[in-house]
Amino acid sequence: MQIDGSDKVVRDFRKRILVDANSPILAFKANRDRYRQKKYAGMAYFGSVNSEDALTWNVFRSLQKAHCLEVVKDWLEIDIGRPTAMLIWCLALELTDDDAKLQFQLGDLLRNTDGIIPGQIGEPDVVIQGTDGIAIIECKLGERNKALTHLWEGGSVERIKRRLTRYEQEAPEPLKSILKSIIESNKIETDIKPIYQLVRMAYYVISLGQAYGLQPALVSVGNECNRHTEIRGMGKCANELWDTFRDLLGSVQLHCTNTTWQALLPIMESKGVNCLYQYLTGHPCLKCPSE
């Protein structure tokens, strides 16, 4: 499958989907996550040529259906053992006992932290549980050679502070002390707001690791074509913001990896997963200018 970039957004979002295009999960998300502005009003974000959600589904669902989820060990540089369950946007795509348990466990965690505060609950992009570890994977795409318009920033300082306070109540040490220090500082606007979503996901995956007795990992998957481009209003690129987050963690026991979609290509080629390999090599947003 090749992505046709001639139309920025297509009405039939299924044209952007590589596998299981008629999944009710996609249909539900397409109805919820849609454009409001006049030109594309009513169209699903999935229909965009640079939809990171479509890319996320296409990659991880394809790996799962091809029984190749074990490649995440090399691609994402995480040692979680044999993958036993996977969620995309908090939802199980397979209804095994492990998938169903993880789906409830994560949902229960979100409902009892962010869920008690008014407003929509933002969900992790991908969660993969293995025999030895558990990982949350944050996925970004954007356009090639253009700064991302949104990354890991949070909402208002007041809302961020309320959520951090809730996390601090439940977090283990040393994350608990770090969150407390953040809350008491006057630097949420400058230091935490640009990386707030990473802080959230760190709390979630550490909590899941505790619940399952597994080693936690947090992974950022981005686009090699734009992760070095400075983001307007932040004065830093994606890689620099990731480093800021890593520095914030200090001695917290959390494995962190910052990688790209492009890093999956040689693995897919060697594994012979041709459909996914062709999709990624032909994706207009993943072709860096030098290619």
C-alpha cells in the first residue's frame, strides 16, 4: 500500500489504513477525533496524510497480525521479554485473557487518576506487556522537514498542577519526591508544560510496572525528518525536549528510548514483512529531503 499525498485529507479514512480498515475501534475513534474547521469539517483525523494515529495503527497492528511483535526489542531497544498483550489507545485488539486484563488495569488506572478531574482523559498510544517488562510507546509523525505543531505539551498550568498532585499521591519514590518538587516550584509553565505528556506516561508505566511486577519502559517514536527541527515557541527540537525529560527523571528507575519510524525499516526488510516495509518506505511524511 502506498500513501497518496496529493490530497491532504481524504473523506474515506480507510484509504489510509493498511490492515483491519473496518475495525469498530477505528470507526469509533474516527467519529470522536475529527476536524472542526470549515475546509475539512467532519472528516476524521485518520484521513490526513500525516495522521500519526493511522501510522501507529498500521505499524503496530500489522506487527501483531504478522506475529512479529518481538521486533520491538531491537527497534525500540527495550527488553520486555516475549510480548503477551498489546493495547492501542487503551483498547485490546485481541481478546486474550492477558489483553483483557491489561485493558481493564490501564483503564482503571486512568479513571482513578485523570478520570476524577473534569475533562477528557488522554490515552497512551500503545502499551505492550511482555513476560519481563511493560512499555508505553508515544508516537509522533508530523510533516517532513517541518517543526511539529504539537508534541508533549500540556494544557493550562492549573490543570497540569491538579493532575501532578494526583499522581504525587500515588507515585512511588523517587518519582513521588520529584513530582512534589515540581508542584512546589514556579517552573511548571517553563519547564514542565512542554514535556507534560511524557511525565504523565512515566507515571502510568511505572504504576503498571508495580501492578504487574514488571520492569517499566517509556519509548518515544518520532520522525527522523523533523525531530531535529526547532519547535516554534519552545526554542527546542523534539530531541532536546526528550533530553530535558530524561534529566528531570534523575534516579527514577525507568528505561527510556528515543527512536524513529525509519529505524524499523531494516528490520522489516530482513524479516520479509513486505507490505509494512513498502508502506513505510512510500509514506510521504517519512521520506527525508536527502532521500
